Amino acid sequence: MNAAKITISIDHELLGRLDRLVQSRVFPNRSQAVQAAVEEKIARLQKSRLATECAKLNQAEEQALADMGLLSEANDWPQY
């Protein structure tokens, strides 16, 4: 893995909790713990963004488009 070094500031209480996770071997080190947390947060944000965008869709309009697509494909299907 090609990693970049960064510097962050973190609350002392949160750092203590992070260190306890490392001490209990949930994570091998602070860096991996922080990386896992950032990855998880980004994944959650992306999922919630997708849900937000999907909520903007007009369900009836999307269903009509899907039905049109299926009808056009149905004519291409072989007869059984």
C-alpha cells in the first residue's frame, strides 16, 4: 500500500479510546485505526448521498422508463 503521512489533532479523550483499541489488539496501531475509521465514514457518507439522490427520483416516472425499456427488449426476445 502506498501511504502518505499526515498530521492530525485529536481530542485527548478520543485518543485514549483509540489507544485502548490498539492495546486490546483490535487494531495493530493508531494509523490503521484512524484509516479504518476514515474509510468507514466515507463509505457511510457515500451511501447516504446515494439514498438522498434516490429519494429525489419520481417513482412513477422511473417505473414508466423501466417499463418502456422492457417493452422494447421484449420484441427482441425469441418466441418459445
